[in-house]
Amino acid sequence: MQFRSKAYVACMLLVLNHAVGAQQGGQQNLQPSAQQSVKRDQFYWLGEINKASLVINVDEGLLDPAKAGKIAAGLVKVLEDGSKPGAARPFRVIEFEPLLIRASDYDASLLHAGRSSQDMFATYRAAIMRDNLLELAEHLAMMSETLVAMSEKHMQTIVPNYTNGVPAQPNSLGHVWLGHAAGFSRDAQRIRQTYVRVDRSPMGTNVLNGTSWPLNRNRMAKYLGFEAIVDNAYDASQISASEYPVEVA
């Protein structure tokens, strides 16, 4: 494991939440704002990819503007339907595209020119991993800040050090907590390094050998919030797509 899991950090936050609350007379809210954001799941990102394909392909002359309006209206309907309480939010391209065709017409399939379900899958998975890394980093920063603040208050609080399961020597509780904070600071560095590698758009690589369709991959990457593109088409869907989940796990 490259760094501590989100579940581990969440548990530490819960412990600190109770500790701070006990000292200040009530439970403190240490939950990050990312928890309250729009549901950016696979369905959401399929919507974003289709929005980007629609706008960019019209601008690039790859899609007839006369057909774009009806496709856009159908896409809006699919996304609105999926946002209703309890509504299904399909996460597979082969389930999403029929909904779009039904809401507009068969011209909606033109959006898929030069694309593959594999580069779309790799793209939305990378986008979701970015969000997860940012959420983990936010948890980690809040916890580290709380650890440092509580360490300052407990520099004179004596606790036992243990070795081989028995008390060995006295220590400062603040010193122990600062040791954990040092470890978390290294985790934060690892998260930043991982984020840079994940923040690459596979979109437009199609599958295996790429496509001759003149897609504007750089513009697509910017629309979806990626810093850059994955250069090698084979890497995009077959190599990096398998590496990133292991690194982020």
C-alpha cells in the first residue's frame, strides 16, 4: 500500500472528532466539504464526456450543427432523468448510449465516432480517482492540522511507551501525535505525486491502436479538467488504466 487508506483516515478523523468534542464540550464537524458535492459518479462523467464530444466535435467540424441541438436536448433529458431521486444512473456506455438515442434519435450515435467504451471507461475511472485523491487529501490535511493543534496542548501529558507489549518508558502524548503527523505529511506527498500521474486524459485514444478520426484530444482533456493527455494509446487503456487503481488503493 502506497499510503494509508481513506477508511483509515476516516477512522482517525472520527477518533479526533470525539477527542476535540470532549475537550470543547461538544462534537466538532471535521467532515470535509467534498462530502456535500454533486454526485460525480460514472453516470456524471459519461454525461461530461458526451457534452464535451458534442461541443468540441461541432466546433471542429466533425458533427453537423443542425443535428447537435436535438442531441443536446436528448442528453439534457437523460441527465435530468438520472438526477431524480431514486432514478437509475447507468454506468456502462452500452447502457447510457441507448438512453441518449431514445431521448433524441439515432444521430446521437455520431457522438461515438472515434471513441470506444474502453477509452471512456479509462477516462471516467481516472476522473473518479482524482476526486477520491482530493477527498483523501482533504481528510488528511484536516486530521494533520487537528493532530498538531492537540499535540501542542498535550506536550506535558505523560503516556507510556510500549516495547514487546510491556511499558518501557514515559513519553509525551504530544510527541507521539507529532510522530503520526510526520507520517501523514509523507502520505500527503505521495498523494500529490500520485495525483500528477492520474491527472492525464485517456479520452480519444479509442482502444489499443488509437483512431484516425481527427479528434481534438487536448481540448477534450481541458474540458474534463485534466492537466494533459496520455500520449500512448495502448498505455491509455491497457497499462496505465490498470496501474492507477493499484497505486491509489
